[in-house]
Amino acid sequence: MTEILPLVELLLLGLLGAGFFAGYETGIYCLNRHRLRLRVARRDRAAMLVQRLVGSPRRLIASILLGTNISVYLSTVALTSYLARQTATRESADLIATVILAPAFFVFAEIIPKNFFRVRADTLVVRYRWPAALAHVILAVPAAILSAAGTFIGSVGAKKSPPAGSGGRSDLLYHISEARERGYLSRFQDKAVVNVLQLSEKKLRDVMIPIDRAVTVSGTATVGDVREMLKSRCFSRVPVYSGERDRVTGFLHILDMPLRGGDDRPVKDLLRPPFFLAADTPLHAALGAMQSGRRHMVIVADSIGASPPVTLGIVTLKDIVEEIVGELDAW
């Protein structure tokens, strides 16, 4: 019994070590770097140590992988040595150890610790920094060799990064991609930044609501007519046309309507002037024009020269914002 106990302890130690290193590696990938920098700025010593560790990501990952392999080796040796005493041959001991350890490592040194660290990365990576730092120091030399080898192999035939300071679109997209891969940007942030860059490639005609599908009212309508219409629609601004629907002469803001009474008053008496932009206006230019003019709705025209211009559709500030952040159910 006393001879078996050290083997059991070595087996459990190896299994625990493999689980820790696998989980910590996942935690490093899921760590919110922005929150970490905020803690470092507050002179949090624990966060400062983690910041030093992730400052050399290749060496840190190399030491974690070495720690994982050493732990697996220890567990395998311990269990195989025990089974070799119980079986006739070494080959059968190796086979039984493989059958036992493969599912054990998959569950207790892969699935459970990785999911645990993934969900609570910001907390656990900082809390269990010392074992990782200790492994980082002890395995510094082999980790440095492994990291250098990985860098050399990765550089052979690798795609070159754009030259620093080129300032081009590809340069910016490259840095955005790097920030996403290193955890500085979330998926939502990455998508939003890329969508902002694509605003210059889209025109108002690409996102407008065609005028024949938009909610509009005739200039001959009354306040009462608009009130009745808005009972089933949540709009604060409604384009108003004269004659044909593609001849928008202004828009009605619900705040300009009397709170009570005045149902017979024609809406043309309450019109605000329309804000026309050409259909080929890029979205980033339209957004800038709307901000400077404090406008929430654009009337998209085929040509600005005509009076009044022929209306093709409407675009609201919400439509442009949704091109950046995605669909907004409530606005």
C-alpha cells in the first residue's frame, strides 16, 4: 500500500496539472485585455503580474504547453507503473493506461477546466497567476527555444504584415484583425469598426426605404387624419407630399401637432422643411451632414437640381446606425 500511494499522488498531480494548464491557456485567450489594463492603471499588483505574463504571449503559451505535456507524462508513467505490477507484460499495461487516461484527460483536463476558465477568465487568470508564473520561470529556457522555433517555422512562407505607418485601409484592417485575435476587441466591437470603414462604400440608395413603401401623408390631410394613422404606427416624423408621392415638400413632426383639438387643421400648415440629399451620397458623408444639420431624416432625391426634387426614398438616422451595429428593435 505504501508503494502504491506515491504513484496515486503522482497520477492525481499530473491530472490536476494538465487540467490547470489547459484551463489557463483558454483563460489567456478569453481574457479581457481592456479590463486588465484598467486594473494595471490602478496599480493592482496581481493584474500587473498577469500583464507581464501576457506581454510575452509566445513564451507564455510555450511554457503552458510544456507544463501540459509534462503533467500528462507524469500521469501516464504513474498509472503505467502501477498497472505493470498488476499485469504480466508492459505492453498490456500501456494499453490499459491509454484506455483509462484518454477519456479521463478529455473530461477532467480539457472540457471541464477549459469551460470553467472560459466563463470566468478575468477572475481565474488573475487568481491563479502564481502557478502560471512559476511554470513560466522554471520552464523559461525550453519555452524560449520552443517559442523561437515556432516563430521561425511560422515566418517561413507567412504573409507579411503591411509596413508600419502606411496608413492605408489594408493597414488599418490588419491592425483591427490583430486586436481581435489578441482579445483587445470583442466580436461586436470588431464588426462595428469594420462596418464603420464600409460606410464610405455604401450609398444612400443602398439603405433607403423606397418612397412607395414609406409611410407618408398628403399635404391635403388634416391633423385628425395623421392622429388616426399614428395610432397603429410608432413614428415621430412623417414625410408630406404634394400631388404625387415622389414630390415630398416637407415632413410633419408629431411634436408640432396640437395636443388637443385642431383635428381639422391641414398638416401643410405645420410642415418643417425637408432635407434632401442625392441618392449617390456615401453613408459617411450623409451621416456627417445629418449631424451638422441636426437632422434625423433625409429625403433621398434622384437629382438635387429639380424643384422640388423627385423623391426616391427616405433614410433615417436609425437606418445608418443599424449599418454599424446591426438591427435595432427599439429606437
